[in-house]
Amino acid sequence: MDFIKRYFINFWIWWYVVNARLILLGLIGRWSFTLSFLNVVPMLRNLFVPLYQDYSRIGIFISIPIRLVWIITGTFFQFIITIPLGIAFLVYLVLPLVPLWSIFTFILYYQ
């Protein structure tokens, strides 16, 4: 029983609880880095504040489209980054199930 506990049960606990948490924190760290690097949240927060504190009419009219383009572009790139990170985590979760699935299909179809 100790053999089963050590090599089978502990593996699943380690893979899906301990290591999955570390992988998820690493992926969230990468996602947060790109969010702060693209600077979308401060641009959204200051959307109607003129750039470089230029409160003239032209300064206000120019700053809004510049910030809108920045926000739209940054959101697009953040979305592009989010998809592979989510897929990578899902692949990580499915990876130990692949050998079990292949054994199951082998037993099912070749018996």
C-alpha cells in the first residue's frame, strides 16, 4: 500500500495541487508583466486627462484619440498574450492524462 501511495496518489496530488499552483502563479506573473508593460490600465484611468498637462482645446482633442488607440492596441496585445497562456495551462493539466488515455484505448480496442 505504501508503494501505491508514494508513487501514484502523491504524484496526482503533487501535479494538480502543488506544481499546478506554481505553474499558474508563473503564468499569472507573465500576464501581469505584459499588462503593466503595455500600460493599459493607467491610460484607461486617465482617458480624459490631457497628455503632458496641455489643457488647451487642441491638447484635449489630441489626447483622447491617442489614448484610445493606445488602449485598443494594448488590449488587443493583452488578449493575444492571454490565449497562449491559457492554452499552456490547459495542456499542463491534460498532460498526465494522455498516457492513461492511450492505455485505456489500447485495452479497449485491442482486446
